[in-house]
Amino acid sequence: MRMRTLRPNPELCTGCHLCLLGCSFQHEDAFSEALARLKVHTDEARWRFEPVVCRQCADAPCLVSCPVTAITRDAATGAVLLDESACIGCKACVLACPYDAIIFNERTGLVQLCDLCRGAPQCVSSCPHGAIAFAE
């Protein structure tokens, strides 16, 4: 099954963080970079920015590492999803993610994982530069 995933393009990222705001508003109804389910890494020395997004890995190390099966793969879409009600906040998935794309929310004590906004990722539509694409 081929599925659409998020694909960052650091060459186009300006570090504006609008992707973070779009994500947080979609999920938390608040414009807060701290509540986003993605990150933007900054290399100030080279004035370079990189969107860090869930790549929906085929082998999904986060899924395999979860001791309580809070992370599953949707049978219909193939997307890796987190059941926040089942998460115990152990951070095993955070450590397992090769892309540093899983967020630990200090406020809730749980992890947050991109759910692709049910097929219409707000990080993509919020980025005026095209630094994040949603493609196969």
C-alpha cells in the first residue's frame, strides 16, 4: 500500500514557524509553538532551518517500542497513529524515533504524534514556502 506522508524540504524552510502554529491550532485550538506535533530545528551558524515531521516509517520503530500498544497502524490508511488515552508517557517511542519527530508534552506527561490531520495536514497548508509537502 502506498500512502501519502509528510516530506520536509529544508532548502525551502525560512524558520517562520507557521507550520507549528497551524498544527497547534488544528489540535489544541491555540496558536502555540509549544503545542505543535512537529518541530523546526535551527542551525543558527549556517542560517538553516529544518522542519522535523513524522515520516510515517514503514518499519515504525515507535510502534514496535511502545510497551502498551498505544501506537498502531491504521488498517485503511496505513498511517501510524497514537491513542493518547492509552499512552503512559514512558517515552520509549521518543527514544526509538530515528527522526526526533515525537514530541513529549511536559504539560500532559504524554507523547504527541502527528496524525496527518486526517489527510489534510495543517503544517503543509500553513507553510507559505512549500517547505513541507504531503506526497507519496
